[in-house]
Amino acid sequence: INLGLQGLLRPRDHVITSSMEHNSVMRPLRAMMRKGLEVTVLPRSREGLLDPQEVRKAVKKNTKMVVLNHASNVVGTLQPLPEIGKICREKGVLFFVDAAQSAGAVPLDMEKERIDLLAFTGHKALFGPQGTGGLVIGERVEEKELVPMKRGGTGSRSEMEEQPDFLPDLCESGTPNTVGLAGLLAGLDFVLKEGVERIRGHEIGLTDRLLRGLLETPGVTVYGPRDGRKQTATVSFNLRSMAPSEAGLRLDEEFGILCRVGLHCSPSSHRTLGTFPEGTIRFGLSYFTRPEEVDRALEAVGELARKEA
């Protein structure tokens, strides 16, 4: 993400983003604003959805890029990429998608969705090791405009003391993490063998099962679309009777259930949802999650809610 942002954006450029981005996007943008970058942050709905027409209205003469996540890391909301990508293409601006939460879990098509840059991490739905990931650079991105984040040995053009000016060598200095990349390849092979559509179908079923149970539990507030077809298998909720930090600790200590609580590296998401500063309780399901595990989690949440009612 840093390479796509800092490598392409310049002072006085204008970039459009949203109010529910991860700090992986917001922190680089905030730093670049101090050097003259102009940033428009478009509001999302309480369900986490961005209206594509708001993107259209925000484009200006100096707009260089629209950068958005495909899926919220807090509530899982999936953005309408084809509609937003079409607007970006019509307006002649780059469309940069943060697919950290969706790559491997939701079908993606850079050509159909008119995506120019796509960043992904390896350790989530691609089942690779931590510390792996990549940036897919489309044909509309001019190599000569891309400034590398670091320079050094590439194993190619060793006679030159200048950084190679062609991809991927331009942006791949230093010894690569071959062990990590081998693990990522194994994860990719698994995803391709199983099929993203099959993985997606399994996770929709689990997500709807979890959502139904939470919505039927007294004392629970659920955030986001509350529909497995409109989100990833990421579900955020709160117990009205206790802080998310306490609930997460008790779910772990009393029931052996791990979850993530707090602001999830996305404070602006929680401001949008109205859950700042305490945040939410977040459950993340996967292709390996079984229905009975979802039911066990629901029983634990229900028991906590009843104890504190």
C-alpha cells in the first residue's frame, strides 16, 4: 500500500478515500498531507457502504487516485467495485483497491472491476505466512511514474549502479523472503484448488448463521450489513451490558473463544459506526470454521449476555 501511495502520489495531487479505511491507508495519507497532498475522505453509511456517486462528485481536475478497501476489516462490508471502477475510468483517475480482507475469500477481477492497483496480504484468506503480500500493478500505471520505496541489489543488471527501471525489479530490492513466498504459493495453490466461489459460499453460510444467532440474542448490538452476501465473514458486535475489552477477555478465559476487540487499527471506521473509542467485539470466520464452532460461540455470547442482564 505504501508503494502504491507514496510511489505514485505527489504534492498537490488529490486523492479520494473513505471514512472506513485501515490505518495502512490512512497513516501514509496523513503523512503525505503534511507534504502537500490533498485528501478527500468520503463518509460511508452506518452499514459501511460507500455511494459511488459520492466518488463521482468528489473528483476534481487534480484528482490522481481513488483508494478504497474492497471489504471493511471491521464489519466486512463489500464495496461496489465495478461501479466505482467505472467512474474512475471515465474520469481518468487511478483506482487503487486494498484487498487485504477479500483476496482469496471473494472473487476479484481487475479487468472487469477496472482496478489499476490491487494490494493484498498473504496471511489472511490466502492462507500464507505473516509478512507476505504484494501489489498488483495494472497496465494504466506508468512505470516511469512509480518511485520505489527502497533501492539496492536485485540480482539483475548488476553492471548498473542505478536502480533497474523495469518491473518488478524496480520495486524488489534486497533478498526476497523465499520461505515466506513458498508458503504463500502453497496457500494460493490451496485456494485455486478449492475455488474462491466454493470458499465464498461456505463463508456466506457461516456468516449468516452467526448473524442470525447474534440478532436473536437479547442485549447484543450487531454492526454492518448483517447479510452474508453483502460482507465478508467478519462480524462486529457489542454486548450492551459490558465493554468489548471485558467481553473479549471473558470469552477467552471462560469459554476458550478468541476474538479481536477494540478499534481494529481503524479508528475512523468506529467513528463512522458510532463505536469510538471503545470499539467492538469482532469475530472472524474462515473456510476452516465449522457450523458447530459458530454455535458454540453463540452459546458463549448468549451466556455472557444473560449473566450481565
